Amino acid sequence: MNGLTPVRTARLIASLLALMGMVFLFLERVLSAVLEMASGAVSLGLARYDNFTGRFAAQNFPEDRKLLALLKEVEAILPSADTYLTVFLVIAIVLLVIAVLGLVMPRNFAHVLVALKLLKWETGMGDDAEDPNLRETLEKLGNIPLKKFALPLVFVVALVGVVFAVRSCHQTVQENNYTEAIEEMTQQSLLYIDAQKAFFAKNNVVGNAKSLQLYDSSSTDAFEYRITPSRFTATSKVQIGNCPAGSKWSVSASAKGLFAKELSLFRSAPKDTNCNKFTPEYKNLGRVKP
């Protein structure tokens, strides 16, 4: 019973595959966390350089120009990095499934490895030395045993693929819902800004909800909207990605100047980076870009 028998060899290979699968899964989780932080940092950085002071710094300081170029390069890489994460996850799942099958059915797993010519089975020692039918079994291995083993293996791999596809579809649906909710909130904010600009241009004062011909409060599945005499506020009712429920986006309106009054609009987004990445351009909403 000394040495590596076919069964022990199969279990050892299955254990190594399980270890490789866990390594890939660990890398996928670590890289996913790094990618999320990088995405948030890029969104904040690009938002920083999209306002007046940011554009001024990028035009006049070499360090800011290099940083802005680096942020754009990272932004271009992020979609590819997300694809690699998916590949890592698929590899991890496949390796773990094969490892589980190898540990549960080590003798059959050994037969498959021999049939694929990944191992050469030597008789005369260990557990299989007592099996008089071993050589005949191996000689007949051919297509029939492979068909028996291939069917459950294909079924398991297909099941994993279906689970992964359902997970991907669920994530896609969630992302689409988040996008629709943010677009809805952005349009409501822009509606208030445009209405306030038009009313101020005509009356030279800031308008309330009634004078702007807007509802002072309204609600959708994702947001609750309120308009006070000089402020529009959108409060999230549900969690949007990692952006918590109760997060607020607002637009404040005021008239500045003694004789020649001007309309001042202050746009405010949540400070949480998980929220900011959904609306990096909110502070420039309705502005005329140079």
C-alpha cells in the first residue's frame, strides 16, 4: 500500500485542481475589489477635471495634464479588466467542478485521465493490484466509458454555465434598472433647472413649484422628489448599486446682485463615492459647456 496508487494519484490531481480553482477565485475577488476602487477613483478624478478649476489646472500645470491623461487611460482599460474578471471566475468554477468530480469518483477520474493520455496506468501495486479485471477494463475504456463520464461532466459544466448566465443576466438587469433610475433623476433635475432659468429670465426672481408649473412633491419607484421655494431635492428610496437609500441630489436657486440680478444655481451630489460614480457630471448639469 506504499506509494501513489491510481486512486491516490487521481485524488492528488483533483486536490491540485481544487487548489488552482481557489487561487483563481481568490484572485477574482481581490481584483474585483481593486477594480471597484479604481472605477470610483477614476470617476471622481474625471469629475474633478470637468469643472472650471479642474480644466484650468489641466491646461496650466504639467502634473495635472499627466494625471488627467492617466485617468483617461485607466478609464479605457476598465472594461477589459472587467472581462478578465469574468474569465477568472469561469476558470475557477470549471476547475472546482472538475476537482469535486475527481474527489468524489477518483477511480473514474483516473480512467478519464488515462484515456486522455494525461497519465499512464501501471499495474502491480496498490489498490488496483488486487483487481484482476483492471487491464481488461483499461483496454475497453475507449469510447464507452468516456461517454458515460462525459455525459454527467457535460451536464455539470452546462449547469454551471446556466448559473453563470443567469447571474450575468441578473447583474445586467440590475445595472439597467440603476441606469434608468439615474437617468430619470437627472431628467427631473434638468427639468427644474430649465424651468427656473426660463422663469428667472422673464420675472427676475426665483420661482417656487407653483410658479414653475411643477409638482411640489412626487415619487417614483426609485426616487422621491420635492421642490421648496428655492430648492429641488431628489432622495433615493432604494439602494442603487452600493449607493445607499436616502442619498440626496439637490439643486439650489438664488438671485445674486443688487441692481443687475443673476440666477445662481448650486448643484449638490452625495459625497459618497459609490453614489458619485453614477452621476459624475451632476455638478455641471444644465451648464453651457465652453
